[in-house]
Amino acid sequence: MIIVMKPGSTENDIKGVSRLLESHGLGVHISKGVERTIIGVIGDKRQLDGIPVELMPGVEKLVPIMESYKLASRTFKPEPSIIEVNGVKIGGRRLVMMAGPCAVESHDQIMEIAFAVKKAGAQFLRGGAYKPRTSPYSFQGLEEEGLKLLKEARDATGLLVISEVTCERAVEAADKYVDMFQIGARNAQNFQLLREVGRSRKPVLFKRGPSTTVEEWLNAAEYIMSEGNYNVVLCERGIRTFETSTRFTLDISAVPVVKSLSHLPIMVDPSHAAGKAQYVAPLSKAAIAAGADGLIIEVHPNPRCALSDAAQQLTPDAFDSLCGEIRKIAEIIGREF
Amino acid sequence: MIIVMKPGSTENDIKGVSRLLESHGLGVHISKGVERTIIGVIGDKRQLDGIPVELMPGVEKLVPIMESYKLASRTFKPEPSIIEVNGVKIGGRRLVMMAGPCAVESHDQIMEIAFAVKKAGAQFLRGGAYKPRTSPYSFQGLEEEGLKLLKEARDATGLLVISEVTCERAVEAADKYVDMFQIGARNAQNFQLLREVGRSRKPVLFKRGPSTTVEEWLNAAEYIMSEGNYNVVLCERGIRTFETSTRFTLDISAVPVVKSLSHLPIMVDPSHAAGKAQYVAPLSKAAIAAGADGLIIEVHPNPRCALSDAAQQLTPDAFDSLCGEIRKIAEIIGREF
Amino acid sequence: MIIVMKPGSTENDIKGVSRLLESHGLGVHISKGVERTIIGVIGDKRQLDGIPVELMPGVEKLVPIMESYKLASRTFKPEPSIIEVNGVKIGGRRLVMMAGPCAVESHDQIMEIAFAVKKAGAQFLRGGAYKPRTSPYSFQGLEEEGLKLLKEARDATGLLVISEVTCERAVEAADKYVDMFQIGARNAQNFQLLREVGRSRKPVLFKRGPSTTVEEWLNAAEYIMSEGNYNVVLCERGIRTFETSTRFTLDISAVPVVKSLSHLPIMVDPSHAAGKAQYVAPLSKAAIAAGADGLIIEVHPNPRCALSDAAQQLTPDAFDSLCGEIRKIAEIIGREF
Amino acid sequence: MIIVMKPGSTENDIKGVSRLLESHGLGVHISKGVERTIIGVIGDKRQLDGIPVELMPGVEKLVPIMESYKLASRTFKPEPSIIEVNGVKIGGRRLVMMAGPCAVESHDQIMEIAFAVKKAGAQFLRGGAYKPRTSPYSFQGLEEEGLKLLKEARDATGLLVISEVTCERAVEAADKYVDMFQIGARNAQNFQLLREVGRSRKPVLFKRGPSTTVEEWLNAAEYIMSEGNYNVVLCERGIRTFETSTRFTLDISAVPVVKSLSHLPIMVDPSHAAGKAQYVAPLSKAAIAAGADGLIIEVHPNPRCALSDAAQQLTPDAFDSLCGEIRKIAEIIGREF
């Protein structure tokens, strides 16, 4: 943390700030420049939480130097983390593919899709049981009944299953049926929910919020980790921008940025970012080429009959063909799938 | 809803779409243009939910014509709503002022500030008991203890009290102590929480999310209203943009836009939008001049000692002086305060 | 400028950076923290231009402390500037109103509107002669013929005139006819054009670009000022965000932010920000209440027949009524109009 | 174009709109829905330019159905265009690589880099002679002298050369030396300049503006094409968003979106998008995997000594290694390099 003093700040102002910092156990380095004095704060910035240094006389602004998250940072853990989910490793050499319908709709639908995505190479079956929808008049999911259907598909195929949890009640229910929790974009800063899954030890796929910066995202991941659950996999799914030709704007740069700031694995969700099935394949290939550890893709046996997000779901055939392309790119860049 | 067909779509494509719509009880009007055919859908668009018309052969895109929210819209209720909260009306001629600290910190702090904001003219005392903070290492609020302190200040001053609820547990606790719930920006699309306060009949101050459009915001309000709680007051508090000189960008246009699309009252929170106390007064005056029904402002007896958001809290004196200015602008524009 | 070294940086790295800075005449202050070393640079940051310190071994990042513009900053000139345009002062106690059609269309149109806006209280007549339009198939303006018509209206009414210049040729032509140049949002970083008007001494109304930060805007103003033309008036006209209910999002906070960072006057253009006539009055009142030094508003005798931007132009009656409201707000906040 | 009437619009309102449209040679289709009447406009929407239908009594809003650009659209020309630049084809099976320093600095610098990028596989040498820089105090380029040095490097290596033009004078000068003009992001809506290069027949690499939508970008390309120059290659280089860990946010989706809306080739500039050399390789690979027709990358023999944008330039070795990776990905996706 650096404290920049105003051009006309006095010796007394500088002393005042220094004493305040020292009284909180922090060291101080003062640099007098041509136009301004700058005070470097030495020690753990978190001790400054609740000390409004910016309101001291003569202070112009504070400039943070270090990130405010710790457990999620590369500084804390320099080597990349590999998160193991009941036998499948995320973040290692092998790419991970999660696929399935936007929403679980029926026994037949989920069985058909489960066998299809397994055959194409997916390790995880995804499917929404608790669906946060923009309008309350849209289909909201089968809830626990949906989770049971996912479990049946798991038992029949050997695929691992992942499903979104949106509240405490959903966490409790899903805990019995799924291998991995998913936190969706709309709950990216629902800190109560993050603490809730943090108290579990079940792995969490944690999506970025549409208006959270990478730094805020890592801070939010810290809510899960600071409760003791280190099994966090990040997932970029598009941010909100002025561009309207896609539903969100996939921030492909977030892949290498997260890799440089954090040790956590990062996956990409091209389906929600694009909002249109025709863009899913190019974005998937781009994500893998940029270094993502895997993909989560919406696949529906008959997209025309899907009860939600029909436009962005791939057919099983299109998904199978995409997996073939991903397999070839994986080899080129030193991964496998 | 308008369905735009692709340039080369056939008669069969057009018939296919028409039949699909008709089988769902919807009427169809076909317009053949020079380059494209357009199909107008007649009837309630909500019957199309779950019908992926965009995947039918020959369809290029769907263009929504009507808003997807109903209870919150001016079309549904043309005259403005006035929400009454235990004797104070929001949305009428009289402006409403809510003020208080970011977080409730102690008995003395909240009592001191309550008497100060009452004297300046506020009708509501605000104070956070459950604080969603970006970092898990920041002060998270006194929880139920904070709510009790608010209630004491209410009893002592006669002010109404409002506090943020962040989860089911907080809703249950706050129900006993506060006159009005507040839903914060981070929970703007936490639909479980919205339904929860919708099942109550206690009024709700519902803040816009930093990346929700006005349309999405009104759809989210619909989650509260469709559960039967029509006592919703909207609150603009800044959206996320590329500009960094303020914490968020106050979308002042949202005031007249909401007034034209919805019958619900709208207030403005200049403190969180600006993030800096020095900008709170100009933004407050702008909000009232633009037609807002009231303000919610952070005030702290001693901002330098505040445990959260110190930089954006006004002193009681600065707040008193701002209320004087607001009073004069109110008269000019046909309101009172 | 602060240089943050990487966690594992060595003594040699630190010496290397220090020597580089010292060899460019800059002073160095080294602060060794618990986790990182920080190097404060003492002297004029502009001497670092072209020295890629961030590529030196051991350097993590640079943190700028001071703004990079000089002539436009409050640090350089603490008291507010008043720009005088042939007898009318912008930035003083008196508010300035510029009004007129989006585009000059004909002699009768501009005469009618000139007399109407003068009667309502405007000091400036605005009107586009060179129109940058999104599509090349839209009306592009009367060019020099339009400037001549503006001059005739000036002579007939005594109003000052302002018109947008979009290229060197337009600057040369407009120089003969207008009292003030306008640089539009699309040319906000057309540095050749900025230098061109900088070489003149004629006052310039300089609009913010839809994606320029306040800091970039002040840096761009510096292009005009560094050529010797200090007669710059800034104009906020909306930034591009994800919200689509208005054409752009008026960044009302930019008014107090610019006032705190710069000595230059700032006006507001509510017409282009809103894109809809119905929102112009509330945004105008908000701008004045927030401290703007004036407004530039589109007015057309018969908006239904306007050749461009019809939806956002006020009728003369609506403008007259708005001027009445602005007059009353001006008094309340210690200005006059 | 669809015209949506207000809920309470009358028969007279509907007739009024119909007559207005018919008087301009447009056809009309009226659909009366349960709540609203919708009027479909049949004929060329461009005939509506200058007719403010939205101000007619009873009209609520207009909904555009067709894109407003023509020459740049897939509807106009369904098959992809291949732009030939003195023997090199852009948009065909073979990927195109443009590389070189941000700015031309000296004879030795440009010669060294030219031979290096040619050896790695580039077909074009890039180098800025006219540099638009955020601050007027930064290095602004060698201007015509820089163009001459590029030409010398061209003659020595056989590489084609491309350089940015920022004004009429630069276009005239560059016309003698370069094989292809580049229009930079800051001039993305400088329509005078676009017309200027449109009057030439020399190919143009046309970068997207940081806040232009894909639709506005294609409309801007139309300015070049409507002057007769069809040799336009688009270039995505990042848009402005709230994320600050990269300089801009590379909109990777723009690659498939442009491919679906337009027949023009599209390249990607990862250097300006990222702003940091360490992210250039992952973004380059992503761009090619997403279907881009080529890349333009900043390479400098000694980035530490570069006079501008040092942080984002690759060393020749890093560039050579990246070309090797691109070559392998190209084969996988059915291209070559």
C-alpha cells in the first residue's frame, strides 16, 4: 500500500499518517518527491482494514500494491493446483469436458444425452436442476427431482455429475447427488452461498460474474477457500459489455491472466458466453488454444424442444465433432483429451 | 414478438413456423418484404416460453416487441404507485431521505447518528447488519445484534429503519426489527432471495445490480411481485463501466427511464455510486433534479473511524447542509422535503 | 511513479533498476516490505517516457502516482478557468446555453430556430454543417453552405455560433464563420485534428469520446493546449455501456470529477446522451444541479421533419419551458442564467 | 423495419403512419395484436432516412430488422472475399502474418526486425510512422522518414509493408511507400479519413474502435467501400470494458460473428488487446483457433529499448517460436501458414 499525499501537505500531515500506521503495527517509508510526498506502508495491508487513511488530513489517495486475496494467489502457492473430483483431475495435462443440457427435463432426456456425451469423450454430465432465470415466468427447473435423475444417469454411465446450487437448500439437496457443485454467474458475489459451499469439502466450479473483475473473482473464490474448501475450479463464461451480437463477451484473456495470478485451474463455458450454438465451436477451440483446462458445454438431444436456452445448445452430433477437433488441438499444445 | 425469416426461406419454412405458433394458440400475421418475410406473433408472448422458434428451419432471429415483465410495467398499471411504509409514503409529492452508517458498529454510534439524521430531516435510518464485502477478511457486520441496535434507535427517535438482507436467515431475523428490507446490488439476481422477500408483505428497497439492464432489473422486481409483495421501491446505485474515477457510474438516466417503463417509485444511492464523499452532494442534487423519489445516503458520526466504506460516508454536518440544498431544489421542481 | 518488484527479486535487480533511473536524472527511494520491495521514483515522470522499466529483471509492475496531463490539471492551475468567447464567459457564475438543430438544413429553418432559442435565453446557436453519421447513406450535412447560413443567423440575432469540425478542411472553412469550434465524440482521439484546432486561438468545445476515461479525455485536451490554445471547454455527452434504454449513458459524475481534477469549464450535452427528447429535460436539470457550467441542446422547429437525429430534438416550446426551469435551479445553487 | 404502436393508439394514428410510409414508396402490413398494433414496413429501409416515424402520434418505437450496411454484408455477397495485396492473399486458406515494431525508430532497428520476422514466416512488415499517442508528450513517430525506412526494408527483404495513416497528409505520403494502409482504433469513426482511403484502391486493414459494436464497425467499413475501395480487411484489437488486467478485452467472438455477418476477411491484433507481451502467444493461438485469417503482432529486436508500447512487444525469438505453434494449429483446422 502506498499513500500519496496532496501537493500542499504539511510535515504535520505526514507525521499524523505515520503515527496512525505505526500505532497499528505497520512500518513506514517516506519518499519526498519534487511535487509530492509518498508514504510506503510496510506490513500486512489487511491490518489497515477499517482504518480510513484516505480521510487523514493531507492524504490524496491510496494505491494498493498487493492483491487482497491470499489463498487463491500464485504468491501464496506458486505451483498450479490440480483438483481431483472422484478420480478425475482438473488442472493437469488432461483436459476435462463437462457436457449436458441446460436443464434436466426428464428421465429419457438426461439418459439419452448422458450416453451421447460420454461416447464423445466427456468425463462430466452437467444439467440444471435449480435454474435462475431472468423472468419468473420461465421454467425454473425440476429441483431435487432433477438431481435424482442426474444421479441415475451417473449410475448408468459412470460419468461424474455437476449441477448448479443457488441457495442453502439446494446445497443440502445436491450434496447427496452430485460430484461437484456449480456456482453460477448470478451468484458470483452471493457471499453467504460461497461460505456455504466453502464449509463443504466437495469441489466447486465457480463461474465468474458478468461484471466482476478478475481481481474481485479471486477475492470471491477466497470466500470459499477461507472456509477450508480449497477444491475450487474457476470458470470464465463471458462478461457484460456494450456488444450485443453475442449474449455476453467471452473474456478469453482471462485464461492466461488467471493462470498468472492464481494457482487454481480455469475452465471456459462458451455456451452461455455466446448464447448461440453456431459460435460454440470456434470459442471452444479458442479457449483450449489459450490454455484453458477444460470446457463446459450445453448439449441437448433435440435443442428445438429444450425448455430453456434452446438457442445455445449443441446437438450430440455437433458435440461429438467438436470433441474430435479439441482432441487434435490438445495434442498440438501439449495436452491430451 | 416478430419472427424474421432468412433471405432464402421457403414457403414450407414459413408454414412450419405458422403451424407451430398456431398449435400453441397464437395468431400469425405474415408480411412478405422485398428481401425478407416477417411473421408477427399475436397473443401472449409468454406462451412461447420453452418453444425454440429460433431453431425452426428458415428462421433468422426473433425480435421481442413487448417487455417480458408485467406487474412492474406501466402498461399493466399506468398511474405511479405510492408505497406506504408504516406511515411514510414513497413515490408521492414528498421526497424520502434514508440515512445512516454503512454498518451498524455500536450502540453509541447508531444512537448518535440516528438523532443527527432525524434532526436534518431524514425519515429512515439505514445501517448494515449483514455486510457483503468484496474480501472475506473485511468486517462482515454485527448480524442480529446490529438489527437490535437499529430497533433501539428506532424506538428512541421515531425514525423508521431499513437494513440489507442477504440470505433467508437474515430475512427471518430482520423481519422482527426493520420497517423495510433492502436487497443489495450483489443480490440483484439472487432469485431465491427475491422470492423470499416476495413471500413477505414488508416493503422492499430493491437495488439495481451493477451489470443489470433496466429491463433485467424490472424482470427481477417481477420475482418479488409475482409472489404477491407489490411494495417494491427501486434504487439506482451505479453500474459498472470502464470509468475508474468513481467506484461505479451513476446511471442518472435510469430515473426518467424507470419512470416511463414502470409505476414503481425510484430512489438513488449516490454514496455507493461515487465511492467518495466529495461527490455525494452533487450527485444527490442531480438525482432529485432528475425526478428521483428520494435518496439513501451514508452518514457516519466520525467517518475516519468507520469500519467499512469510510471514504464515502458524509459527516452529520455535511448531511445537514445537503438536506438544506435538497429542500430548496424540491420546491423548485414541485416536490417537498 | 512507484515500481513494485516481484516477490523473489534480488539485490542486483533492485540495483539495476535504480541505476537505470539515476542515469536518467531521476531520484530513487527504496522501501523493503515484508513480501516485496518498492522503489519510489522522484522527479518528472515524463523523463521515463520511452524507458521500459517494466521489462527490467525483477520488476512486477509500475504504479503511476501523478496524472500524465499537465496544462489541463488543477495541480498546474488551481483556480477555475473562465473561457471568454467574444463577450460570453464560460465557467463563471452565469450558465451558458447553446441550442439549435442537429444539422443546418436551410435558411428558413436556421433563422426560425435562431430567433426561438435566443428568445428562450440561449447565448449560442449550434448547428451541424459537417455531420459524422454512422452510415454513409445518411445525410452528411451542407458543409460550407451550412456555415454561411449559421453566420447569417448570427448577424440577424446577435447569437454566437458554434459548429462541429471533423477535418483540416472543415477547420479552415469554419474559422471564417463560427465563434467556437466543436470537436465531436467520434474525433475525441483524432490527435491530428486536436493539434489543428490547438494551432488556432479560437475557443473549442471538446466532447468526451464514448469510451475515453476522464483521464484520457484530459490527456487529449492536453493535445489542444500544448499547441498553445488554452481556450478549451469540456463537454460530457454520455459514455458507452451495456445499457440500451438510452443511446449512451450520461456520466453525470464526470461533472464533479472534472471539476476536481481540472480547471477547465465543463458543459453537458443531454441530447446525444439520451437519444430521446423525453429524457432531455430531466438530464438537463440534473446536469445543472451537479454543477455543470452550461448545456448544449438540440432544438428543431419541427422535429418530425428533421433530417437527422429527429428523436432527440426538442421543439422550441419545450426548450423555452426547460430554460425556465433551469433559471430557477440556477438561483438555488448560486448561479444565474 | 417494424413500427410498434402504443397501447392506446387510435385508428387515425395507424392511418397517419401508413400514409406517411406509402407517400415515401414503402409498403405497409398491419398486425393488430391483443395489446398492440404492429406495422411492418416493406421496402428499402434507407428510404426512411430522415423520416422521423418515431415522432408520429401513437408510435411507441421502431425495431430495425435488417442491417443498415450493404456492401459489407453477407446478404449482398454470400461467398467470403479474398483480398489480394501485391501477390499475398488475405482471407484464403493460407494465414497471413504481419509483424514488426510498434514504431519505426531507425534504419538499423527496422532492418534487423524485418529480416527476423521474415525468417519466422511473416509476409508483411508493420511499423508505425504516424503514432497517435494518448499523451502529447510521448514519442509521435518519424512520419515520412519512417515510411522511407519501411520501404528500404521492403526492398531488402521482399516483405510487403503496412503502416497506419492518421490524416489526409499521411495517406498521401504513405501511398508512395506502403502496400496496405492501416486505420487505427482511434480513427475507427473518423469518416473523413475512411472516405479518403476509400477513394484510393490500395487495400486497407481496418481496426475496430474500442467502443464500436460489430454493426457500427461494418457500417464504418461501408464508408470505405461506398467510395469504391472494396479491398477492406477487418481487424479485431480489443474493446473497452471494465476489466483492467489487460489493456483492452479481446472480443474473440467477433471473429465468428464477423464471419457470419460479412464476407470480409478478419485478422486479430493480440498485442494491443493484451498490452502485455506475456499474453500475446495464448491470444494469438486462440484467434487462429477461432477462425481468424491472420495476425498482426508487435515485435521489437530489443523491447527494453523500444520508444513506445515496450511492454507489449515480443522479442524476435518469442515471435519465431509463436509462428511455429501457429503453423501446427493451422494444419489442425484446415488452414496453412
